[in-house]
Amino acid sequence: MKIKEIRELSDDELRSERDRLHRHLFDLRAQSVTEKLADPSLITKVRRDIARILTVINERQKRPAKA
């Protein structure tokens, strides 16, 4: 997911997407342990997407305090 796409989502959509990605990351880790993971780079990509979402959530929480 691109940061531009993430910034266009509402707060509720960001939280639901974050939860979905956490579940997906858990599934990928389980596949990794059982050696059924086809593309190991998916774990890194999902972790980065989660970090991007958390960054946008934190930015939105801090923005009203500055105004």
C-alpha cells in the first residue's frame, strides 16, 4: 500500500486495515514456521504497511494538539 492511499482512508478504515494486516502477518508467520511460505519478503512488506498505517494514525492524533 502506498502512503498516499493510506492517507486517504478514514480513521475507522485505518484501524480495520491495521487489524487485518496484523492477522495477515500472524498467518504469514505461521506459514513461515511450517515452511509453506512461498515468498518470505511478504512478511517485510506487511510489517512496513503496518508501520505506515501507525505513522498516519499517530500524525492524526498529534495534529489537533498543535492547532
